[in-house]
Amino acid sequence: MPDVVRTRHGATVLMCAEDGPPITDEQSAVDLIGTLWGQDVRWLVLPVARLSEDFLVLRTRVAGAVVQKFQQYGFAVAVVGDITEQVAASTALRDFVYESNRGRQLWFVADEAELDARLSAAA
């Protein structure tokens, strides 16, 4: 299934397919951004399966670099999927997810239903 642009609760989002190219570093983030040129997308919805394992290991700095790149180009990011095991194993990741979910630029949500609830509340 390819990546699809759609409107959800008034926000234009790119729903990234699980089987698309993995997001492993800043360059892969830029490559994804390049596919959106000329489209009015506000949110990138990334399945956890699309992220490299290093993304959720904060000491690698992959998450910070990738998220910063998306935000520099004006995109908010929602990571969709179950990361409870990784959060339980890392206090730093738990705190990062908690603080991110308090904001409006980066969310970690369990599923699309939670994403819809967050987008609806933000509208």
C-alpha cells in the first residue's frame, strides 16, 4: 500500500504505509519530504514499523535529528504504533514521549483511533 494524503479532522496528513522506505536518518526524512513538494500536508503519520530501531534509542540521536528535520520543513509528526515495551525499558524515552505528547508538533499514539481523537481535539 502506498503513502496516501488525506484530510482528517480538518488537517491534511500523509498516512505513511508500513512497508515504505524506512526512516533511518535525516536523509531519509528529506527524501520523504521531497515526495510532498507542492502538497499542503501538515502532519506526517509514521507507523512505528517504518522507523529504524535506533529511532527509539534516544542516545543514538536519530529521533532528534529526524524530528527536527521534519519540523524545519513545517511538518508535525505522529508516530503510530505500540512502543510500550521500549518506553518501559527507557526512562529517557518515557519522558520524551510524555513531553512530546503534551505539545502540538510530535505525538506518539497507539493507533489511528487515538490519532483521530488528538486531531479532533486540536482542530
